[in-house]
Amino acid sequence: MVPGSSRPTRTAAVWVAVAVGLVVLVLLIVFFVQNQDMVTVRFFGLEGSLALGTTLFIAAVGGGRAGCVGRRCPHPAVADHQPSPATQPRWARYRYGT
């Protein structure tokens, strides 16, 4: 390491994440305020009125979730977990062609 330089701490990373989260929150609030027109939503025979911004937000979250389920997105805490060979089925322990 170069003298006088230091690595970022976890606290610094948390503060950066908080700042980014606040910016995203402000952008979402602006999005909702600018898109308050009422629209009619029809879904499987149901019909109702909802604000345009809310409708688009629900559609985006639902689409992201549906895409994540299709790709089997793991929870971040579980993503780095590698099962031990003892818990894997016998056929999964061998790599063919290696």
C-alpha cells in the first residue's frame, strides 16, 4: 500500500449506500408526483382506477420479481454459499469430461 492512503471502511460503504438510497427515494417521489393522472386498469376481469405512477411502479416491481423468479435469483445472503460435497447428491459430485 502507498503510505498515506487508506482503504474505505465498512462505515464509509454504509454511508455511500444510504446516500444512494436517498437519491433513489427522491427520484421515486418525483416520479409519483409527476404521474398522478388516473388510469383505468383491467386485469383478469377486474377493473379499477389507479394513479399512473403507482401503476407503472407496481408493474416494474412485479416484472422485476417475475424475471428474478424465472432466473432463480437467490437472496444475497445465500448467493455466496457453496454446499459441502457431503450434502450434494452423489451424481453432482462428479464432473463429466474433466
